[in-house]
Amino acid sequence: MQRDRDILISCEPGVYTPAEDTLLMLGAVNISRDERVLEMGCGTGMVSVHCAKGGAVVTAADVNPEAVKCTKTNASRNDVLVNVVESDLFENIRGTFDLILFNPPYLRGEGRIMEDKAWAGGPNGTETLFRFLEAAVPHLDKNGRIIVIVSSDMDQAALDKVLRPFHVKELASMRLFFEELRVLELRPVSGRPRSVF
Ligand SMILES: C[S@@+](CC[C@H](N)C(=O)[O-])C[C@H]1O[C@@H](n2cnc3c(N)ncnc32)[C@H](O)[C@@H]1O
């Protein structure tokens, strides 16, 4: 999806400011009209608002109440409908989706305060991604797909293990000064999944 310069996104204190990873995800995602999309960890809602403007039926979720507020504001100021839910991963998410997106916290570290949860993916960098993938699969429709960002900062052996139950296609990548980011499309190896773990 191309960045739409008519879309205005504001960021509030305590909410992840859209950065290179946000734009990398945006550029790698393609949606069809009426596709049911869930964006986990929506932050300002930049990607969700683009998907909604493109005709998708969008649910956006974040564990951070400030991000939930911010996404609601950005959806309404851009005149699109986004169902925004405060949720620790799938805790408050019902139903299935054609596409589930997550630009997760992917750096090594513990998210002790809410603001740290934007970047701290656990001691290996993969723990939040693992919990997300485990819970995401039952929310995926038949032929559904998951798109995530991963980093070279993650423990690569742990990452290989986390990705093992999926067919993986790299959609985009970007080298930053201390890491490489990749956008991956994941489809469960076992077809229609309940759980693949
Ligand atoms: C790297 S930021 C990405 C924000 C936004 N999607 C973007 O690309 O600009 C990660 C986001 O995931 C959220 N997050 C972290 N852990 C979460 C969890 N357990 N459940 C839901 N959201 C979570 C953070 O609050 C943060 O908004």
C-alpha cells in the first residue's frame, strides 16, 4: 500500500511514534476491498487507517489505552471506520480475520512499564511474537494470512523455532544502522488451523 499523504496522523505522548518500521509494514501490505483485517499493536493507527481507507473492514487493538485513544482519534479525523479495542494480544478479540498484522515489540528487553511494551519483545526479542502467533492462528480464516515484522536483533535460533509452523514469504526488508528489519507473510503449514503449536 502506498502512503496516502491525505491521511493525517497525530501521535500522543506515550504512544509509539510512526517510524521506519511502520512505513516498511505499510509499504508491504496489500489489501482487497471488504477484507477483514486485524491490526494488533496499532499504536497511532496509521496502518489501520490506511487499510480502512482502502476498503477493508478493520479492527485495531493495543494493550496501551493511550494508543487505543489515539487510533480512535486518527480514525475519526480521517473519516474512516475502525473498531478499536483495548486488548492484551487476543484477550478481547472475537471472530476470525483474513489478514492479521503485527509490527510487534521486537528488541530484546523486558516491557515493565507501558511505554516499554512498544519495543521490548522479551529476553530473546521473540517472546511477544511467539505469544501473538500462538493466539493468532485460531483467529485466522481459511486461507488467511499473518504479516509481521522481525528484526536481526532477535535471537535467530528462537525466531526459527517460532516460525517453524508457518510457510514464510519475505515481503520487504530494510537495513537500519544497528539491525535489519524484515516483513514476513506467514501461513500455517497445516492448512486450516486450530493451533499449530
Ligand atoms: C513497534 S510498536 C508498533 C505501533 C504501530 N503499529 C506502528 O507500526 O507504528 C508495537 C505496538 O504493540 C503494542 N503492544 C505491545 N505488546 C502488546 C500486547 N501484548 N497486546 C497488544 N498490543 C501490544 C504496543 O503498545 C505498541 O503500540
